Amino acid sequence: MADFQSFLSVVERLKSVDADLFLFEVCDFFGRPQTVCVSRSKLEEAVEDGVELPVRAVVKENGGISSEFFDKICTLRADPTGAILRHPFHRSMAYVLAEPYIHGGPMTSYSRCVARKQLSRLAELGFTLKSSFRLGFSLKARKDDFERFNREVLIKQFFDFSDRIGKDFEVESLHAGTAADRMDGTYKAVPGIKGADYAQYFKTFIREAAGTFLYDVSFLENPYLLYFRHSLWDANGKKDLTTDPDSPLGLSEAAQHWMAGILEHMPAITRFTFPTTSCWPASEPLAPNNRWHKDSTGSSLRLRVGGEGQTFVETRQGTGRCNPYLLMAAVVAAGIDGIEKKLPLPEAGTDGKEMPSSVDKATEAFKADEVLMAAFVPEKDFLDLMEGTLSYM
């Protein structure tokens, strides 16, 4: 009965959206979207039976991975509680977040499943995470003889259409940097898994906006930029549990332990911030570090104190190849460890554990980290799948 009620709920939610085409979307290990289009007439069938997709599409696009089920077909099923967002430029289309199922059950090694599990652990401690990502990207004309367009036009285009996307997807800023082909942006922090869901949507919608000017968008180019901003709230997401105005740092004890946990496990976390060889920074000033500071661009962990509801922690080491779900899962697992062990927060600017200098060393650090291994590796085949991506890109 519960499954039937869930089925009816999903169908009703989707049918309430005035769209003719529904894009069931998942992402691979590098956060790149993979979609299957379903017509409105086939919606009930797609929700009940799922839609098929090769498992390789939710790992990476090409082969090279040896696993028990890599060459199999999985079934994408809509998340009953996931966000359904209208396409900002094609009103007849809507995006539906989905998760892969295999052998009759969920593919627990899928990145979104891993992140949801860690958020559930956090909820058991009485906390909700509110988060957003700040993402950088580059622009390139599809034809060499195209005259470079004004980036402010793209910004206006995006904001003009942003109100069509969804009521709680709110783009806060788009920034045109000094480099002519570089931009970055972020959206309003949202609770739970939506923080990473909306990073995926942000990428999709920026690509669509730039495409109207015949420009391509890449989130994979260096210099890297993918920052994870987050804060702790109560179980209902109503009370800020990060801020403490009576503390010298402006932080609650829980938030201090949270930050200490992230720093404690930062060497292992770099496996997800720099997931491939080519995204590791070549110059020393950009190399990963293991320290925190208030409003410092040179620290791996930034604290921004802004009063009630405005304080957040930001991991500042990440690339466009980083999967938002996996980074969220790693940070939450590390933060939980800090809270449970009441780890003390080091002084600002103090360097912690030695950081890896390559993706191979980051993999070693991950395998040596008992807390993160316990959080990730019980999920069937996760380690094999992760290691299979080492040589890619």
C-alpha cells in the first residue's frame, strides 16, 4: 500500500506540472547530467516501471571500470520527494530528479544515495543542513568568427527566466570576472539534499541560457571553482544552530566541532574535491591546504560570520569535476565525526594534517580514513567504481 501511495503521489506531482516532456535526470561520478526524456502520455508507465539507462551512464560515459554490474541496465525511478523544476527556456519541459535501481533495489553506491544516507545520520543527531554551491564556468563560442557577447546580457537573460524554474530555486548572484570567458554564480541555500540537487540544475540552466547565444559552457576548465557553503539548523530547519553571538568566534559549540571534523578529514575529502589527475593544481599557491580562517580566500575552510541565519562554513577547494553529492556526503560524514567526538577547533590559520599532492595520494588518504571509509564503502561496489575513474580526464 505504501508503494502504491508513493506511486500515486509522484504521478500527481508530475501531472500538476504544465509540461509535455519530463526529463528524468541522474549524474555520473563527475556530476555530469544524464537524462532520459519521457512524454506526458507515458508518465504513469515511467513512474511505475521506471525508465532504462545503462549503468555506465551513472558512473562515467566511457568504459574501463570492472564491476559486478557495470555493463548492466539500471532503472531510473523518480524521487517521490525530489524537486521538479520547470525548464526556464522551454516551458513544455520539466526536470525530474531520479535515482538508479538495479537487481530490484536502489543502487546504493550512486552518489545521491550516498549523500542522502549521511544527511539521514545528521538528522538522527537533530540537525538539518542548509547548503548551496558556488560554481565557476567558462564560455566558448560555437563558431570561431562569433563576436564576443556582453556577459551582462547573459546575466539578465538568466535572471529574467529564473522565476520560471521553481519557487525555492533562487539564484543569488552571477559574477563576471576579469577574464573575459570566466564567470561564477551561486543560489540561495536550501535544506537537505536539495543543496546538491540545485547545483546540478544550476549547471543545466546556465548551459541552456548560454546556448541561446550560441555559446557553450564548461564547468571543467581550470582555474577551478566549486565552493560548498553550508550551515547547521534544527530538525525543522527553522532555528540556526551554527551561530552563537556569545561565543568569541560567533559560532556554536556544535559548529566548532563540525569544522574541526572537516579539517580532521580534509586529506580524505580531497579525493572528491580533486577527483582526477588533470584537475590537481600545478602551482604551489593553489595547492590544497588544511586550515581555516574567517573570510580568507587562501584557506581550505572559510568561516563567514554574519549573525543569525547568515553564518556559514565554506569548503574552498573544489573543481568543476567534483560531484556535489559526493562532496556533500564527505563533508557531512566528517562534520558528524567532529560533533560526536567533540573535536576541538584549531586556531585560525593553523595548518593541520599533511595534505595529498595528487589524486593517487588522495585515494590513499581516503582508504586510510576509517570514518569516511565507513561512511562510503559499505555501499556496494563504491570503492571499485571510484578507483575506476582515476585515469579518466
